[in-house]
Amino acid sequence: PGSAYYPWPSKAHYLTALLFSSARLPFSDVQKRAVLSWAKDLGAHDVPSLKAVKQSNERVCELVGNPMRKVTSASGNVFYINDIWHAISKDYANPLTRFAMQDYLEDGGDGMSQVFHGEKMLLELPSPPAARVDDKIYFVNELLQERSGAFFIPERFFRASYTPSNCGDSQDPCQEKEIYAMGRAVEYTDAGFIVSDEQEVVPTSIFRRSFVELAGELTCGVTASSEKYLKLAPHPLREKAKGRMVYSVPLIIFMDDVSGNVSKQWNKHHAIYMSNANLPREMLEKEFCVQFVTSSPHAAPMELMHAMRESISTAADSGIFAWDCKLDEEVMLVPEGLFLAGDNPMQAEECSHAGLNCNYFCRTCHVGGTKEYKESEAGYTSLFTEGNPRTSEETASQALQQFETALCSGAAGKVSAATTATGVRDSTSSSIINTLVEMGKKLRKREAGQPASTESQVRTQLEKELSDLLQGRTLRDAINPLLGMNGINIHMDTPTEILHTVLLGVVKYFWGQTVFLLEKAKLLNRFQTRLDSLDKDGLNAPSLNADYICHYKGGLIGKHFKSLAQVMPFVINDLVPKSVLDGWTLIGELVVLIWHTKIDDTERYLAKLTRTISDFLNTTAQCAPSILISKPKFHFLVHLPAYIRRFGPAIVFSTERYESFNHVFRLTCIYSNRRAPSRDTCMTFVRNDTIKHIATGGYWYDIQTGEWVHGGPQVITYLEDHPEQARLLGIPDKQLADPGTGRILATDQTKHEITLWHATRCADIFKKHGLKSPSYSQYHQGMSVVTSEHETSQLGAHVIFRDMLKKIRIGRIREILISAATPHSVAFVALQVFSFMPARHPLLHLPCLLLTDEELVVSGTDIICIANVQHNCLDAKCTDFSTKPLYQERTQTHQTTSIVKHQQSPQYLLNSFSIHNYQHLHSLLPESLLETPLRVADPEAVRRAAVKQMWGKRQ
């Protein structure tokens, strides 16, 4: 300690370790030797050998702490796990994560934008254990005294802003949130303390004396009626923490199956990652904040999950002692599970559910039944609503009952019948049950010349075999470990995942049906031409390559469906039946709602989402009635509003960040000798995470000095000056352009040509409005301007802007003027203004715009964002085609492709299906255009007709 490059012996060792620890750019040993040899041959000083680099990194890992542990499952499978205490403690000891963290759940007021605004963290999970006021630590469920002298018992700590503020919205970051306590008033009487039955909320700032200070003065007890609320004893964590502050750490757990190969040959591994849910969504999305836990090509998923649960339980029981780099003190952390993210088959396994193909296909509720029942009017209608919820206790009871069933005669049929009748199949215990069933068949089989075993004899042998298979465990220990996990209600904590359920589910199904109709009518070429002619500005959808989408129409992935959902109605308006078009317009509305990152009014939002989902399912029943029975993902949408209420916006429990991290995991598999894949992967992540932690200023406990230390000054400042290295470590260095700046229009002939004010379009608009000309008269014509949302808007783009009266409007950029005195600052932007038509389009249900002759001039900083506006080809009857040249290798070729030739018309459509800048688009709409009409006015009639149609096909 004390050296500039501590804990590395030299600058060369540190820089080499940094280069070789990139998650997305790993090096093989051969490549590492080649790089080191190249450096030596160029005359670099103190270049270490590869052996020295490895030894140095191993010493650093042991210094910081190695959480890797070997696990042997009940079935004998061996794998390794990186215990969670290490990753959690590093989150608090690292300034990148600690300063972004939210220590307390938060009352978001009317809206929500984070996972800690959801009802589970706010109302269900155990409260954060402690709060500090004036350097005193108060624990939940401990008696305390307020400044007024009254007594109080806090039951839950949370952060909120209940006082009036100039900031307005309670979720606004400019408001300072205060810590509050929800609890009960306590009255002191001669008979003892009486605790109120009514809960109340008070600010923690009124707390004066903690239980430790009161303990010596408590001469009376608690009345019998109040003992359920109060015990005159310190909180169990107070003694364990020994004066440290205590925080709870909710965890998001993700498990997936992923190939360890780059090639198409499937090399199946199961992997578990996790995230710290105290971090805001913006941080959760970063690769830096995704933590690898364990993986194995051999162990079953629930064996890995059993080790994960044990790791959490052990850490919660003992507490994690870490350094809080924000407050420069040692703290105690208590981890707990929040929810389990994953695709639908994995979540079904985590719920001990039989999967999407069983009769009762929903892991959340009891909806379903036989095929005949689901095709009946009552059964079909039940698919449109939530059924009776499943519970962990009920599922555990049914899983345990299957052990008893396996001991009986005819067990194979009875176990299968039980699974069919309940939808419960526990993968954890299935190997034991299958062994008992097969053994029972052999014991009951009568051999020639041998007397048959009695049922009691068979049962005795089976019970002995069961005892041997349990290896001393209880039956409860032999089933799904998540069914009894503290804080987890597995059926409610496996939220509907939007990537696989929406994009790779319902959108993909509609795409398949639409392509079938287009090919049948020989209209796919026209579809491709229209798709290629769309205005993509403001969509932020780079995956709209029309040629690729139509050529590989059967092999599209999530990003393609996400892009298509935002534009399909513009392309297919007269190519498919109206019911299919209505389905796509509802998909457009649904995708925008689901991909909200911030919800301003939760109740209003959930009501609109529920209405849109219901209308979409009814429309689907018109298009293809039987698909609602054969594809359970349509029903899963029904549960989405409840999960959003429970966990915050749906994007919080999306798995896209983890699916992206699969690439990092895959690289660790490739760059290993594959002799011990689980161990090698764990060790690689330990090394990489340790170097990331030290390089970003993280602390660790030095056993030799007995102090918390961090890297040397040259170590922790290196990444600031070398952003390219930070990017290799998964730390994005996003340099945002300044709003109001721009680029000068330049050609080979007129480079940075000066334009006088009187010769500009802006000058003509000034004259028209009787405005005084600016004092400065020399400008450059600009080609782009940076909006308030840090986007680059080109000349001719459609933008949302603020006029001189601060009214929000939409227009087309006609001219950009950049002052010759300040070459990067946009002085004026000339805009041609759109006005809204009184009603939405009758077929596409989109806001209609009219390009008026009104023109305005605003400053560069008044441009808010880009908006996606499409030409109203439907009403303008744009049926003719023209051609445009194709570019290959950035070169214009003689080849051409067809595009739509737009008719001269002032009519346009505002694409409110666009996810990008949806908040600004929504705020722009007049009140009369906010609501869209229902596509299905009589749902009952549609469902009856759907049932009738299905029965008609069967006869």
C-alpha cells in the first residue's frame, strides 16, 4: 500500500492486467504471448512475462477475496459458484455503483419509474432494517421516543416527498426525498405500554431517543393486547451489527440456458446472473452491474438454484460486512430475493409447473383445462381474464403428494394424471419419483414360478429406496428450493417477460399470419417497397432493412419485431383484412405502453394497458380464434398489469440486459480448455470483476493492515484519461452532444460559405411577423442541430419544439443558421408548422397532421426532440412507384430498387406507435386525441363467434 500502482507491482503489470481482463475482448494465451512479445520488440520497458502477469493477477484476487466455492448436488453433480456476498459488498465499496444506489424503497406518488416504486418492495418485502437520525441508529420493531416525548414503534422505513415543492411531480429528481417511518403510536400507562391498532406515517427527523437509550428506563411491560405489536427487546440485527448501519439488498435473479459455442453446434450450459435492485433502472441496464453467479453444463437448473438460495440464506443469516464508500464507514448488508427473471420455459420450471404445452398452461393462475373445455364458451372466455392465483404452499403440497402417489400401484398413470389435472411437475424431485415408479413396476411384475410380492412388501421396499435416495434430507428438501424461499412467492415473482412474451410471442405470431396472407395474395413485393419507403427518422429503429426482413422473414429476432411493431399499420393498411390491421394497430399501442420507462399516473396507465390488452385479445379472437388456446403467451399478457404494479415498469423485469450478457459468458467458455467449464468460468469472472473493481476506485479489506484500502492513485485515475479502456471493461463512456449545437453545411464547392442575414429564410419570417432583425448579420447554413434530448436532427426533419410563447408544437426544419462568430452554436432554426386535425385517422387510429403555411423561427435550444411523421399515403392515394439507386460499399451503383412516389399532399400522420420520445409525443397531443377507440365493441359476441367457428371446423 502507498505505491502509485498498488496492488500491482508496476505500471506494466497493471496495464497488461487491464488489457487482458476485458469481458468482450478476451485473449487466448497464444495471443497474450504475442502481444507481450510485440511490446518487447518495440522497446517497451519492464514488459512482464505471461507467467508473471498471471501470478500477479492471482495474488490480487486473493488479496481482494475469492468467493469461488465448490458445490456437490444431491444427485452427485459437481459445479462451482461465486458466492453472492462478494459481489454485493463490492457494490457498496465501489463509487460507480454506491453513489447511484437507493438505500430505501420509495413511495413514487402517483407514478413509478423504478423497481423500488413497486408494491412488493414498498409493502411486502421486509422493511430496510434501520435508519440513522443524528448519528443514532433506529431499528424497525424497536420502541423509540420522539422529540415530543411520545413513544413510537417503526415497522417500515421508506423514502418519500410529501411536502409541497416547486418541483411539482413527487418523482422529480430535483426534490429532496425524506426518510419516513410507517408504524404505530405507543402510549405509556401504569398498566404498561399500549400500542395503537392504527398505523401512521411520520418523518424520521422527529426521532430523539433509540431503544438502547430507553432500555435502562423501561420499568413497565407491554399490555396483553399490544404484545402482538411490541416486544421490549432489541432487534436481533442490533447485536449482530455491533454499531454498524444495516441495509437490506433485494436481488434480481436470472437463470437461462445458453450455448457455450459460437458455432451452431449446441453446447448447453445453465447460467445464473444477478443484479442489485437498489440500483436505478438506468444502472441496471449497464453490463458493469450484471453479476455472474454460477454455471454448469452438467447440473440441472434447480440444482444451481438450490446453491443460489443457500448462498443468499447464508449471507442473510450471517450478514455481509462491507465498506460504504459513500459515507466512509463499515456497514452490514442483508440480501433477499426480489424476483426471478427468465424466459417462459425457465420460469415454468422455477414454479414447478409443467410448461406451456400442458392443459393448465399458466404458471401464475389456474386458467385452462381440457381442449374441449377451452373450446367451450365458458372455457374460452376464461382465457381473457386472470384465474384463481396459484400459491407456493399449494404447489409444494401437490409436489409432495406425488411422492406418496409414486409408492402406489399404477403410479406411472397416477403421477401423469396428477400433472395433467394440476399443471404441477417438479423437476427437482422428478428423478426420485421416476426411480420409484420404475422400481415399483419391476417389484409388482410377477416372474414365472415365483409368488407375487404383496402390496405391503412392495411398499416397504419402495419406502426404503426413497429413504436411500433422500440421503438424510426431508421430503420438503427434495422438492423445488424456491417454493419455501423467504421473501419469494414464486408464482407471483416470475413476472411476464416482455422480450419472449410480446416480441418473440404475440408479435411474432401476427407477423407469421401477415406474411402468410401477403404471400398468398402475392403482395410481399409491394409490402417490401412500402417498408423501404418509410421515413425512419425519429424511430431509433436501425433494424428496418426491408430487403433483409422480407428475405429472412422466418428467421427474425426480437429487435426486428420491435421495429416492425412501430410501423406495420403504415405498410399493410390495404393489403390485409381489417381485423389483422386492427391487430397491428393494437400491437403498436401495446408495445409503446409496455416499453414505458416512466409512468406518470400508475392507475390511469394500468387502466389503459388493461383496456388495450383486452381489446387486442378480442381482435385476435376475430383473426384466429384457436391461437388463443394453442399459444399461452396471449393469456400471459393478462397478468402484465399486476406485475407492473408489483415491480414497476415492465422494462425493469425485461431480460434483454441478461440475454446480452450471455455473449460475455459464452466468450469465457470459448477461451478455456473446457476440462472444468464451471470452475474456469467462475475463475474468469472473479479475475475480471476484481480488476474492474480496483480500476474503478473500489475498496477491499486488507487482512495484513486490518483496514479498508483502494488502489493506488495512478490505478484509479487511469480510466478517466483512457475511455477506450473503460469501454472494454463494460463502462460506457457516452459523450452526449450539447443541445443547441450544430454542424455547418459544407460541400466541395462551398466550404463554410458565409450567408448574410437578409438572404436567409429566417429573415423573411422575421419580416412577416414584424420582428426586429438580430444585430449580427453573418451566418453559416447548417445541416443539423442537436435537440434537448441530445439527438442530431437533420435539415428537413420533423421535430417537436417550443415556440416563443413556450407552447409545445411540431414542425419541419426548413433552415438552420449557425453564427459565424460561434461556429458550433445554432442561432436560429426556421420551421414549417404542423397543425392537428380534429380526429384520429378512422382506419389507422393515428393523429392526423396538416402541414400549414405558417412558419416560425426559434433558437437551437428550443428544439426538444425528433418525431416520427409519415406521409398519409392512404388518403393521398400514393400508388405510383419510382426508383432509387442502391449503395454498396458506400458507393452508388447502377442497380435500383423501387420506392413509393409520394403525391403532393399536406396530410401526414404522427406515428404515436414510436417508442422513441413517446413522452414528448404524448404530451403534444390535444386532449381530444388522447384516447383511441375500441376495435371490438361487443367482446361477448366476438368470443361466441370464435367458439362457434372452432366447433364448425371440427365438424
